[in-house]
Amino acid sequence: MSRSFRDIFEQYDWDQIQRRIAETTSTDVLSALTKKKRQLTDFLALLSPAAKPFLEQMAYLSQNLTQQRFGKNIQLYAPLYLSNECQNICTYCGFSMDNKIRRRTLSDAEILLEAQALRTMGFQHVLLVSGEANHTVNTPYFLNALQLIAPIFPQLSIEVQPLETDDYKALHEAKVNAVLVYQETYHREVYKNYHPKGKKSNFHYRLDTPDRIGRAGIHKIGLGVLLGLEDWRVDSFFNALHIDYLQRTYWKTKYAVSFPRLRPAEGVAPPNFSMDDADLLQLICAYRLWNPDLELSLSTREHAIFRDHVIPLGITSMSAASKTNPGGYVVEPTSLEQFEISDERPVAAIVDRIRQLGYQPVWKDWHPQFAGN
């Protein structure tokens, strides 16, 4: 077995995968649809242009598989942004170091105010998010934040800069349930164009991050790509390749996929590759048909009508009433957002809609007491 995903990644060529996707036929798609257990080659077929005419059939199968594995439940969570400080230049992010914005990192008192506001809304699962400022917003800062809010929330996840294995072990001991880390794009040659400065410009360090998380024993790893930077079909194949490796290597760990489409933000150029709602639905269904055990998450980046539509079709987790700026809930609601959200409904409206669709909103699916099991 390979020592890291990089060993497998080096065996694949972006252009070759792009050609294979383009050359996929309807016969390949039909073959994938008729299988009970699907491989990566089937996933490639299901996300290809040739699969578009089969979207209704894919959605039907995806719905059935999701209900068999997860029931009619939708997990709810909210992001809690700790800081917009960042030492990277990322051409698609409102927090990019070269954007002239007022920087803010929440104090202990402010973290508690934001946490209490979310708990009042009903949330029991929060995702701590920050920019990548290793000198100030670092592992000691995260551990302090976790200590502050652990009595408030039984389920804690984190999405911050890539860390070392020992840092992830410390987060694990602090009862972090899940770590999310996105490669943004697996197109190595152009990755540098999107990340011209800062630690994030190191493509391979970021690529190796899920291995470090896996070695630390974190309960769940969340992956994804930023849809719109590069060809979403090729990027998604490589993301699935990454998950396939991780599931075989760190088999005790659970895995989740998010689907962030590039959204407007301060100083951000339009997406390089367009992806419409039908494309995103196809991708969600392709993941579910390939891997029934994956948790599939959709954020408030997406508009309300689309989010409601895909609740029965494969999604298992959703954010609600999100603020993407530090202090956005009560401390400083008007500070600059990392990106614009699209679904601006209050929590109660989203909960009501989930129930109207015959599904059950789930506020937590984890408790720190489970960590020792």
C-alpha cells in the first residue's frame, strides 16, 4: 500500500483524464448505472457529459441509496468564523492578503457571544473557520477556542489551514469530530496561479494534509474542490481518487464531500469554468451512486430553491443561516464576508422546509463520549 496519496496522484495525468471523460459513451454510462457496486471508472462515466441524458435515472437511484444508508435525515450545522487574517494570496478569496480590508480575530468574549447566538438558534454542531495566519491564528488559538465552546456544542468541526500531524492529534484530544480541508484544484500546473504567495502555494503540502489528518485518528475528514476554478469534472475525479485512497488506508475514518461553487467576493474574478444547477445535481448523484457511505454536504452558497430540490436526492448535511465573516452573527454583522451566501433564510424557515419535504432535521450526530469507542 502506498505511503501517501501523492504516490498515487503522480500516476495520473490531468489531460488524459479529461480526454477519458470526453470520450465516455452512453454505453459506458448505462453499464455504470446497472451495477450494484461501482468503481472509480463508473464514477468517471457518471460525471461525464454523456451521463446528462440519464440525470433523472441517476437522481432516482441516488434518492433510494441515500435513504437506505442515511434514512430521511438532514444534519444541520453552522460555520463560526474566528478570523479573517490571512498570510496567503488566493485570487478567489475575499480574505486574500492583498485585499485591503480590516482584519479581525475574535477575542475569547467575542467567541462566546457568537457561540451563544448560534446555540440560541438551535445549533449543536458548529464548524470553526478562519483564514490562514499561522503566527496568530494557530493551533494554540484553536485549542483555546475549542475549550471555550466545548461546553456549548457537543459536535465540533474545524476548517483552517493545513497543520502537522501532532496538531491534528491535539485537536482530536480536544474533541474535534471532523476536519475539513479542500485542495481547491488538483490541477498542479495552474494551482500556483491561484495561490501565488503564502504557505498555501505549496501544492504538495496541501495534497498531503488528509494523510496527516488520517494518521492523527480524526473521526471524519471532509474533502472537496472549489467548483469553478478548473474543469469540475476532472477535479471531481481526482477528489474521488483521493477519497478512494483514504478509505482504503484510514478505514476507521468517515468521509464527507462538500460542493462549494465559486461565489462573488471582494476582489474575486468570475469563475473560469461554469457549472449550472443541472451539472451540480449530476455531480451529487454521481458521488452517491459511486460511494453510498459518503456524507454529502451543501452550504448556503447555493440558492434556496436548489437546496430544497436536492434534499431528497443525495444530500445528508446542510449549513443554515450562515455568516462568513468573523463576528457575523452578533459581534460585527457588517464586517466583510469571505464570500456572499445565497440562501439567506432564517434557521426556522429551513427547518420547516426540511420537515415539509418529509425529512427530519438532525442537530447533531456525534457526542464527545463516542470518541473513545
